[in-house]
Amino acid sequence: MKALPHRSSNYAETVCCAGVGRDGKWRRLYPVQFRILDDDKKFKRWQWIRYSYTTSTKDRRIESQKVVPESIAPGALVKQKERVNFLNPLIREVLSAANDKDESLTLIRPKSINFSWKQKSDEDISKERIKHAELANQLSLLDATEAKPLTPCPYVFRLKWYDQSDKEHNHTCDDWETSTAFFRRRKFHGTDSDGLLSLKHTYEKEFMQKGLALAFSTHSRRNVTFGTPNQWLLVGMIRLDDSPQGDFLLGGN
């Protein structure tokens, strides 16, 4: 899973990713400057990777690993028939179950969802364009190659969903793949509205009928390791069929 690119503490653009090791345990990989990685280091969805990492004194979440970018080595893809059984042990019925297990990453199968969006103001989009231009310039300075500014998504995506105990939740979607999917749908259908309705149908109908898992990460500063209750962020909308026939729509903190 890949969260939307954000500005790191040193004002560079980074992406926080999450995945699962062969031991069935979560990994949070950060800070990955994904857009300026060499092509042979850019990993795909459902792809095994090898990498070296260090631990951070600032992030005490047990799943977190500070990646050495030069060490990333993508490998084979996980076979489709293996995906459901591989991730099923990580699925929780409610977020409180993840809290009880001291997890800061988890998957939840929702009972029902309502996918919606809100258009950003021209001022907000303008500010984002400036920020992304600054980050792209920083990336170019670090990598000595030209990095294109990220195009801001004109919408904020939200999800109202119910867990298996019928409790209502509302989250903003921080999934990079959802924003990317919107641009693809808009290009294919020709208008914002048709692209958005297509995306809504995919999540609410197709994914819910065949299998949907929501991926969550705790906030980097608002979690139990800082002495506060966990704030859970929605970082992935994942197609994960009940039978081993599905696919993964990625999006991690």
C-alpha cells in the first residue's frame, strides 16, 4: 500500500508504504522518495521486495522500518491464488481488536460503505500546486534529475462505513491509488462526474460484492506510543475477494 505523497520533516516529498513479510507480519516502510527511485527499484502492487533498514528513535511503532532506498530490490509477484489466505490472518472485525493486539496497521472488512467526495476550492488547489512544485524542486536537487510536480487531485475522498458490529465510522481516504484511479476514470469517461460515479460504483458495488478490505494505519504522532489513543487513518481500499480470485487496489501511512 502507498499513501499519498507528503512533505517530510526535511521538506522533501516522501511516500509511506506498508506491506506484509513472508512471516505474515506487517512492515511500515518510510520515508520512501518513491517518485525519484530508479526504475529498477520501483516496486509494484503484490510484489516481494528486499531492502535494508534502520530503526527510528522517533517512531516507536513496532512495524515501522526506516528504509535505505539504495537497498530496495523488487522480486517476484505474489500469485493471485495465494493472496487471500496470506492476508486473512491480518483481518480484524473492528479497529478496537487491532488496538487490543497493539497493532498500528490493520485490515478491516466493512459491512457496508458509502464512498463520497468533496471538491477542493481553487485556493486550496493553488496552494497544493505550489507545495508540490517546491517538493519537486527539492527532489530534483537531491537526485540531480528533473522531477515533475505531482498534480493535485481536485477532490477529497471520504468513506462512511460500518464495521461488523454495526458501528459507524467516517474517514478521509489517504490512498494514493484512489486519487490515481480518479484521474484514469476521468480520462476514460471524459468528465469529472462520470469518473467519480464510476469509481463509486467500483467500490460500493463491485468490490463489496466480491470482497473489500480497508487498510488502516495509526497516525505517526497520535498513537499509543505517544500516550494518546490511536487515531486510525484510512490508507488503502483493497480488492480482496473471499475466494482466491481477487486483485489488490493499493494505496500506507
